[in-house]
Amino acid sequence: MPKLIQKSGFIKPGKAAGYIGYIATRDGVEKLPGPEGYMEYMAMRPGAERHDGHGLFSSQPVDLNAVMKEAERHTGPVWTLIYSLRREDAARLGYDNAKGWQMLIKAHQVELATAMKIPPEQFRWYAAYHDEVEHPHIHMTVWADDPKQGFLTKEGIKAMRSVLTNSIFQDELYSLYQRKDISYKELTAQARMSLRELVQEMENTICDSPAIEMQMVQLARSLKDVTGKKVYGYLKKTLKAQVDAIVDELAKVPQVAECYDIWNRLRDELESYYKDTPRQHLPLSQQKEFKAIKNMVIQEAESLRLGVLTFEDNQMADEPPDNTRFRDPDLSNEDKRSVIEMLERDWEDGGSASIAYQLGRIWRDGLGVIPDDEKAEMWFYRAAESRHSDAQYALAKLLQNQRRIIEAIPWYEQAAENGNPFASYQLGKLYLSGEGIPKNETRAVEHFTNAAEQGNAQAQYILGKFYLLGQEVEQDYAKAEHWLSQAAGQGHAYAQFFLDHMEEDRDPSALLCATRLLCSMAQIIRDTPPPAPPGIHIDRKRFQQLMEKKIAMGHKPDDHEEQGYIGPTM
């Protein structure tokens, strides 16, 4: 596998002159009188390509004696670097001579200086090329004019290697990136499909985890004494450890574990393209790309502490079903437009409110037309004025979605008075939250009860939770079981979950904590796509030039000979 080998070291102040002399004047080449040590080795060792009696080079002509004196006087750190290629790679790519290496370092000395935290104008470097049989290489010394400048980190070492590798293997990287990118995109497409299915499953799964429930209750109690911002970054270490433990417990849920495994495998595949060693698989709580789940854990625990009621109604039907022809998947858009024109003519000819209501849903949902809220509102209003309860409710919901709560509430009230259970349920939520209307828990319970008695499963579920938890009403297990059973009988999965665990010694307020965290994790995974390769974007003209160059070197036009590389670090 073609790659650039890099080694780095450090010389204490005052010792650099010997190093430079050593690499400049090693046995086997003509030596200059006087200096000894590593600087001589760089310039005069066997195989060193000599210039003016030594092998040292830099961005400008080099006087070995002057450089050694400069190094000897330098009181700051001096770094040593070795860059090596395999013989066949060096010969093929033009790095089997000092000139090739000198041009490479000169072209990237600003990037190298930046990686070493040295101001470019203070960056001093000297190198010598050694023509070893197996691994031709260069030795370099680097320092800053200001002895206080310069600091080499692991990230800096990676950055230096990356920029030189990309330059050395540029042509091959273009071709390789293109092939790797195609392969990775195919792999990613399969992974995305799997992740999408798992995310949907997570959003529709009730997570039964007593361990998470217990940890969430403990965290909620701990948050009671926390002042200031209740976000992960501001918490004490002990509380952070509690949050991390909950996240890692969530990682044991099969769907989460499988999603994280897919994400890690994609990351491994990507990094295998340009890293020598495999990356470490961190616990979910320590993976920075998924850190958002930590604050969601804290928010959930705080809601638990404050007794905030949750509704779990995102997946629930919130209006009567639409069984009109417009829901027929085989109906073409042209046919839909014809039906719309017919409905509009019928309305003009004195049609009923149900026609206006149907046209409102057509424009709201974009059935055969581009969605248009203004037209939807117009048609809903015409039907609502004729006391069509479903239209009154649909109009109120449309207004609420536009944050026009004050306008929405009268229509909700009219729809509820006309027997619409969905409107009663929404009024219950509004009175409970105090959104756009004075908060009134008694009125909220009345509206939920009204909707529940009309058979609204979601209202039955909420009433069951009220009586089970003793929130807004006096705790009553018999009434809780009654309403939860009514909802479960209509297929309400959350109601059935509470029924199944009513006799257990578990905090009912925490029963759905794990489920809500699972939904939050699903959203985070949805928003955190698989890692993308760094890629090198190549235009058609450049690709054609590369193909012509490959053909001139003896390759066939469709030759996809694999070439490995070590590329940019992440």
C-alpha cells in the first residue's frame, strides 16, 4: 500500500547543531571540516544527495556552517522529522531525489508551520535527502525564530502528514477517491435504508426498561438541588455520571444498539481508507456526534420532577378519516383536478357545506394541487359558517398551526358544542396548558371527559393517566383502569402498557421515560447522517487529464487497479 511514513522527535536547546551536522555529513560522502553530530549526519551520510559539498537544503541556498551556528545559538526547542516512501513509490512519483522533496516542503511550509503553531514568517526548516535502497527519505529539523513559539501535538503531526500525503499522491488520490466514494455511497445507501427502518421502529416502540425508569427517578431527585442552567455542560461530575449512565443504558435497547453499530461500521469503513489503525468504539454517552441525547435526558428528568403531563399523541389520528376518491393511489393528478373543478361547480350551484369542507382538505393536504393554506382556510370557513362541526374543528386546527390561537379557540368551542370529540380533546389540552386561554384544570378535565365519553381513545387514555397519577383529579385506580381499558380496547398501545404494569411496584409517572428517550434518540439518529468521506472533487476536464496520464503510463482505460493511501485525518 503506497503511503508516507512520518516520524517525529525533539531535541533539547543547544543540541540541534550536532544533529544537523550529523545528517549533513555522515560517513560515506565528502565531509566539510569542523562540525560533528546530527546536522552533519543529515547532509553527509551515505546516499545523501550533495549540494555545495553537503546534502542540506531549505527554501533558500544553505550554508551548512552558518546553519549549525544558528542552531547552536537557538535556545528554544528543535523538532526532528523523517519522511519516508517505499522505493517504487518514490521513483514513480518523482521523490527519488532532493529536488522533488525540496519543492514539496517549500510548497507546504505554511501548512507545516501552522500545524506546529509557528508563525509562517518565523518557520525555519532544513532537510537532507537520503537515497536508501528500500526507503528513500528525508531528515528535517524545524524551529522558530522566537524560541517561545512552536508546539507540536498529535493533531499537528496528523495534519502535517495529511497535507504532504495529499500532495505526493494527488493524482492517485483523485482516482482512488472517486472509486472509494462510489463504493462508500453504495454502502451508505444500504445503511440509510436500515437506519430509516430502525428509526421508524424506535418511534413506534414502547420501551419497557425498569433500569432506565429507576435511574431517571434518581436523576429527577438530584436535579431538585441544582440551581442555574440545567444542561449537561453546567452539571457537577456526579450528575454528569448519572446522565451518562442513563445514555449507556439506553444504548442497550436493541434498536439503538443496532443503529449505533451500523453508524460505527460506516465510520470504520470510511476511516479505513486513510488511517493506519482502527478507531476506538466509544460508549454512546462519549460519542460527541450524539451528545444531544444528554440534554434530552436532563429535560425528561426535569419534566418528571415537575410532574409535567405528557400526551404521546404524535402518532394518533386527530381528525375523522377521509375516505373520498382523493385518497385512491391510482387516481391521477389530472383526474383529481377534474374532480376539484366539479366540486367547485357544485358549490357555486348551491352545494352543501360538506363540499366546502372537502375542498378545504384538498387544498390543505395538497391532493392534486399545490398545498395552499389561504384557500384551505377560505373553504373551511365557508363550511364552518354552516355549522359543519368537522370543518369548524379543521379551521381551528389550521389557525392554531399558524399560531393564531385566539382566533382558533372560538371555532374549537363551536365544534365541541356541535359534538366533535377531537375539538373537545384539543380544548382540554389548551385549558391544561393555558396556551391562548386562561389555564383551568377543571375545564380541561371536563373537555377530556366529554371527548372520552364520545369514544375518543386519546382522551380516554389521558383520563386514565389523570386518575392513575392523581393529577388534576383525585387518584382513583378504578376509574384509571376503566378509562385505560376503554382506550386499550380501541388499540391504544400506551393505555395497554399502563394497564399491564398497574399492579407492579413501579412509579407510573416514569413508565414512559424510556419510551420518550427512545423517540428522542430516533430523532437524533435521523438528524445525524452517516459520516461522509472527505472526498476530492474533480471536474470532467481534470479527470480526462488523469486518464490520459494513466494510459501514457501503460494502464488500460478501464484499469481500476487498487491503490491504497493514507489521506486526510478527521
